[in-house]
Amino acid sequence: MKNLLLIFGMLFCCNLGIAQEINCQVEVNARQTGQTGLTIFKTLEKSLSEFINQKNWTGEKFKNHEKINCSIFITIKEYKSGSFTGSIQIQSSRPVYGSSMATPIINFKDEQFSFQYIEFESLKFNPNSFDSNLVSVVGYYVYTILGLDADTFAPLGGSDYLQSAEQIVSTAQQSNYQGWKPTDGNQSRFRLNEDLLSPSLEDYRNALYTYHREGLDAMYKDVKTGKQKVADAILQLGEISSNRTSSIAIRSFFDAKADEIEKIFSDGPSVEISEVVDVLNNLSPQYSKNWRNIH
């Protein structure tokens, strides 16, 4: 119990608001190209960092401590004459109320990433037109991060942001780039956005609220009550129709949360976990090693 109390410690936070702007660390890794000496990769990294962090994505102004902490890792596998091919991985987190800890919200890797970029070109975003796959992909993930973060503070609170991401998907479908169309597979940007906005997966997004706002955020006051709410959130996920449990959204949830869930249920006051473990093994068997450590 002491360790769990340390995890969700007693640093009281006065004003908990929905963080709706971005504090993003960007990293561009070009080792696989064999051309790491080229300055264009560092220029791209710097330009993307400035573009993401300096743009006002929501139309509102927030203080630094209210911004969403996230990371974008871009791996360039091939580069030739302004054409880039690789992958992009996004991660985001948000503070746990009454604690010095942060909890991961999403961990998602997109392998369908290619774009054109000329060194020092200006990055401009218009949600109603497709000008650059680089900017469209980054804008899409920013709004996805905003949407999921807002969902953890209010039931379905991120719908407007996820719909902004949907608008980017719709606009980008006119391009020939992969990831935007229904035919681009189950790991695509199209599929992730479709799942997040699907009425059949509202229980997933509601579970985000239960898990974070009613569960983790309540632990500073009552560890057992908060822990039970985390268990309830996992049971909510178990109620999702069996033909949707392989959803990309649910997989990305456990990619972010597996280690955290293991820690929560492996220490502190006891709650009934047999059904929780069954749901975890059903929804995310790839993390069965984690679930075996729950007791």
C-alpha cells in the first residue's frame, strides 16, 4: 500500500483543468537512411517542434502547466530528393490529480507514413485543404491527442477534437498517400479515427473517464475507492461487443497502459480482481505476462 500511495502521492494540486494545448518533444531519427550527416533531418525536427508547440490548435490560451505533454518520434527509413518514407509514433500523458505522477494516455505507432519536404519550407495547416501529408498527419495526431486527453476529464469530452481529426481524414482522402482510406487496413489513421468516433465504442471512451477522473484522480483521497474505479473501467471495456474488442483504439489503450495496470493491481489495498484479470486476458492477451503479475 505504501508503494501505491507513493505512486499516487499527496502533492495537492489546486486547479485541475482540461489541458487543451500541446507541449511536444519531437525527434527525427534518420539512422536507417545512412545519411545522418544531412542537415535536413535536424531542420525538419526543429520545424516540426516549432509548428506543433507554437500553433494555437484550440482557439484558447492555456498556461504552461495546463498543456498536454506528448512525444512524436519519426523514424525515416528512406530519403531521396525531398521524399521521405518511415513511421511516426505518438505518445501522450496527463498528470494524476493530487500526485507528482503522470499517466500515459496513448501510445500508437503508424507505419504508413511518407511525405514530401524541402528544407526550410514553411509548415502551414489548413483543415479544409490538403497541402502536405506531413502537416496533415501531424495535425491529425495533435487533434487525436487533444481528444483523448479531454475524454479523461469529461465523458466524451474530446468529441470536437476527434471530429477535427475526422475532417483531416476526409480532406486527405483526395491524396494518394496511405493511411487515410477505408482500404488502408486495420492499423490506419482512418481506422483509428473511425473507431474513436464509433457509437459502438462509446463505452471505451467512457471508460477513459472512469479510469482517469474517477479512478486515478481519486486515489489521493482514497486509494481503494480509486482502485475500484480503475477496475470498473476495465470491466466497462469488457462489455464492448466481442466483434469490436480487437479495435485499434483498445489495442492502443493497452499499449499505453499495460505496465500501469499491473502496478495498480499488484500493490495497495485489495479489490476483487478475478473478473478484471479475465477481461484483461480476453482483451489484451499479448500482455498476459503483465496480467500474471496481478494478485
